[in-house]
Amino acid sequence: MRISPGALLVLIAVSIPFIVQSRTVAAFIGLDMSVWQMIALGTVTISAIILWAVWPEKWLPGRPKLEEG
Amino acid sequence: MTTYIERFPAEARVIRSTFFTAFIALGIGALFGLLQVLHRTDVHRLVDSADYYHILTIHGVLLALTFTIFFLAGVFTWGLTTSLDRGVVDVRFTWAWYGLMVGGTALAAIPMFGGLIDGIDMSAGVLFTFYAPLQAHPLFYLGLALFIIGTWLAGADWIWTYLAWRRENPDERIPLPTFMVLTTTLFWYLSSLGVAIAVVVFLLPWSLGLLEQVNPLLTRTLFWYFGHPVVYFWLMPTYMLWYVLLPKVAGGKLFSDPLARVVFVLFLLLSTPTGIHHQYLDPGIAEGFKFIAMTNTMFLLLPSLLTAFTVVASVEHGARQRGGTGYLGWLGALPWRDPVFTGMALAGLMFAAAGFSGMVNAGMNINYLVHNTFWIVGHFHLTVGTAVALTFMAVTYWLLPQITGKPIWSRSVGLAQVVTWFVGMTLMSNAMHRGGLSGVPRRTAEPQYENFDFTPAFGTMAELDAGVVIGGSLLFLSAVLFLGNVFVSLTGGKDLTSIPENAYAEALSGAEDGPLILDNLKLWLVIAVLLVVLTYALPIGAIIDRGGLLGPGGSPYPLVVESGRAISIGLGEVVA
Ligand code: HEM
Ligand SMILES: [Cu+2]
């Protein structure tokens, strides 16, 4: 794990307002996103966060080491 | 290692009582919040729509006044005694103000709940803003008056204890938490005077039939004279906890003690002469006065921005003490599993969002777009409903063991609880803001009218309703988790060894780095009074001059008002 489970939980929670507001931003630039598209985007985002968090750091050689929490 | 209850057993007992009273209010208030959400969206209507205001009054009063003020009275008593390292002068006096506050609340609650019960011929569906022309049963106003007097006595208790400490320590700087308690108490006296006058001089005699009528604009103005500062009565204890407890649980120190003092002095000065920003749409108040209120409001952003800076700097210091490095990498080093820390951090984050919608409210011209719409409800559920309420719930996980000697039953449930609140509020508040932008009114049992559809800027009304219902249900669930956790903790046994020492964060730059004048509370109070007189004398004078003390055509009471003297009476009203 790259970050502690607690930090992961909070990161997911904090991503939710961004996902919800992504629809507002999209509408602002003329893109009509449906609720289902937003939920799909959210699922992808949160999955990516989880994947990033649980991916062992040493499997990514050459990347600067991120701090453990 | 000593916990609070070992050091101050008598005070701990009072604080426990204030907290439990607050939690009962929170439970009932949250349940009624859920009812409102279901009612407005027509998912389920438990009461008749004609009774909706009784529900909404109970929700508003119990959460915005009872829950918050009982809790903060406990927090202030904790902060004062801990930082002075001294008990209150006479704990019987402490019980007296607590008793008066409870008595007042109970009296007001009789007509508030009476409105929902068929056999009882009393009601108080006047909402938590209770200005005319809505009228409640006299018991409601009497209860309010007693409650306010109770808070004044609480303030007197804190000042009395401070003065006793001062005699014992003539040369020391005021400890930071005590400084915060004192500045808050002073502006609370200044601002609650307005609502006390409204209740005792106008609304109570009017509800008793002693007065035939009142001047609605005057009672509104007197309410908002108090109605904005009351926001800071909730926020200052919250800020105090962010300043003195958050850095501690983050493992660090407060960035700057003098900066924190500056912030509290600014709040003392500026929080009262801004209330007219709630009346941008009131006819009868000249634009110029509204403009002054707007300017003061924008100045008020300064102490909040200073707070954001200081608190984040302190938390970063804590993270680096714990081994965090990098530009953002330090964030990972924070104690995210601790509901005390995470709850306060998420509350602070939501408060930042609230700052943005607050600026929209504060702007005179854009306010016209959102005034009295669901947007406003979305806004203050981020401020008092999250920044304050979530902070109070989070610190309960720290303070409850201190005042009971019993550890929290489950910190994991606590973590789930604070995160659920954050997510629920994200959904509910976003939908409320967006609904408001498309014109959905607040304080309405059935916001949908026949032959008319609200058209949100994008998406559909049904989606917004779903956001409110799902968000509101998550919030209710979170409140249940919180109260359940508290309840189970209380049924457990004492275990003092597992509880951290009662202490608060030290400062990187301590009080000695700040000029002495910061502690000159008399000076700041005088300036605060002057500012209030400057902003309020003319508008109140004009309102009385134009509409009469008791409204057009009202018989003069208790003094004869002539045009020319109105201003001086307005003045007297404010300073008296
Ligand atoms: C379970 C969580 C909550 C839910 C579901 C909820 C829901 C609501 C809703 C839907 C309204 C608007 C009703 C209308 O305008 O018709 C409302 C109003 C209000 N809420 Fe909440 N709320 C919750 C928690 C809180 C908290 C924690 C506070 C403050 C500490 C709070 C303070 C208020 C106030 C002051 C009003 C305005 C009442 C009025 O317009 O007179 N609420 N709430
Ligand atoms: Cu305000």
C-alpha cells in the first residue's frame, strides 16, 4: 500500500465532491453529462484511486518514492 | 498524565450535562431534518403540509440554537478551565446558568411541540428566526428570554473565573483558549442584546396581547442584528478547536498564537455590524446602509482566511513532525484513521466551499438571485450544519473520554460516521444549491406548483430531489451512528489509563511574540461598540422614524417618538 487505509478512505470521500461537481463544470463548457455518465466517471476515478493506493511502490521502478502514511 | 475528569471532577459533570442536552437536540433535530427532506420531495409526508412549519421550527431551533449553544458552552468551560488550570469560582453558579438554559429550552419546547399535538392549543411555528409578523405562544418567547439570560450568566461565569485567575497571576498573558472565550463572550453580549430587546420589549408583550401590533421591519432588523453574529457564536468555538486541538491531534503545534489573537479580535470588532446583509431585499432600509453592511462583510473574510492559513500551516507542521515530506506528500503522514482529526479536517474543507457560496450571498447584487431560495439552505448546511456540527461531533470523540473517563466504544465507527456526514452533505448541499439557482424556494412544504416546472441549468428536478433525499438519509444515518457510538461508550466502564492527557496544542510562536495591546479587551470592546453604533444608529433611527416604534398606526409605547428624536432613540436602543 502506498497510503494508509484511513488516508485512502478520506481520499475517496474527498473525490466525491469533485466527481459531483464535474457535471457542473461539464455543463458550464456545454457538455451535457447524464447522472449515469457521472456515476461511471466516478466509478472509474475511485477505482483508479484504489488501484494507485494498493499498487506496491516497488513495481514502478524509476518513480520517486511517495511517503508512507 | 491526568484527564480532565481527574483534575476537574465538578466541572466535568456540568460539561457532561451540556453535552447530553446538546445530543438530545441533535437527535430530534436530525430526525426532523429527514422528515423535511422526505416531505419536500413528496417521498413521504408524515404530517399535513399545514404543519410543516412546526417541524421546520423544531429543526431550526433545536439544531441551530440548542445543539450548538449547549455544546459550545461545554467546550468553552473546558477550554477556560484547562488553559487557566483552575476550576470555576463557584460550580453552583455554573449549574445555575445550565439550569436556566435548560429551563428556557423546555418552556420554548412546549408550544413548539404543542403545534404538532392535537390536544394542545399552543403553537410556535415561527421558525428559528421568530420575527414578526409570525407570532408564537408567549411561552416560546419567555423560554427564549430565559435561555439568552442563561447564556449571559455563562459568560459571566467565564469572566468571573478569569478575573479570579488574574488576581492569582497578575503578570501572565491570557492563555489563548481563555482569550478566545473572553472575546467571544464580549461580542455575544453586544449582539444578543438586539434579540433580547426584540423578544422582551416587542414580541413577548405582543404575544400576550399587551401590544396591539409591532413594527415587523424593526423586529426583523433587531433579529438580524443578532442573527449574523450568532453565526460567529457557533464558529468561534469551532475555530478555537481548530486552533488548539486540531494541531495537537495532528501531532504538531499551533503555527502562531498572536495571529490567532488577531483573528479573534477582528471577529469581536466586525461580526456585529454586518447583520443587514441578511436584509438586502427588505424594503424600508436604504441601499447605502446595505452597502456598508456588505463592505463590513467582505472585511470579515480576512479573519477567516487568516484562520485557514494558520490552521493548515499548523497541520502541516504536525505532519512533518510525524515524518511527512514533500510538497503534498506530507498529507499522507496525517492521522487519517483518527475520527477526531479526520472529522475536523473534513469540516474545515467543507467550510472552504461554504466560503464561496457565502461570498455569493454577501454580494448585494448576486444575492437577489439566491435570496430565500434553497441555495441558502445548501450554504448554511455547509457552515453551521457541517463546519460547526461535524467539528463538534468529531471533538466529542476526544472530549467525551476526558469528561467521563470512558473510552470511545468504536473509533472505526467514528471514522465511518464523519466520512458519511461529509459524503451525505456533499450530495444534499450540491442539490440544494443547484435547486436554488433554478428558483426552488426554501421554507416551503410543497415547492412544486401546478402548471409550473423548475428547470435546472442542466439535469432534471427529479435528480436534484434524489440528491437531497439520498444526502439527507446519509446525514441522518451519520447522526444515528454518532449518537449510538456515544451511547454505547457511556454504558462501558471507566478506563483512565487508555485516555490521553488533557491538554491543548502549544504554539510555535507563542503569546510573548504578540504585542500586549492584543490583550486589551476593554479597548477592543469600545471600538466594537462604536462600530455597531456607526452602522446601526441611522438605519434603526430611520426605521422607527418611518414606520413608528410599533409600526404604522400603532399607539406609541413605551415612549413618544417624534421624527427628530428617532435617531437618538435608535442610538439609545443600541448602546443601552
Ligand atoms: C440530518 C441532517 C440534516 C438534514 C437532513 C437537514 C435538512 C434540512 C432541510 C431540507 C431544510 C430546509 C427546509 C425548508 O427550507 O423547507 C433544513 C433547514 C435548516 N436546517 Fe437542516 N438538516 C440537517 C442538519 C442540520 C444541522 C446539523 C443544522 C445546524 C446545526 C441544521 C440547521 C438548519 C437550519 C437553521 C435550517 C433553516 C430552518 C428555517 O428555514 O427556518 N440542519 N434542514
Ligand atoms: Cu450573516
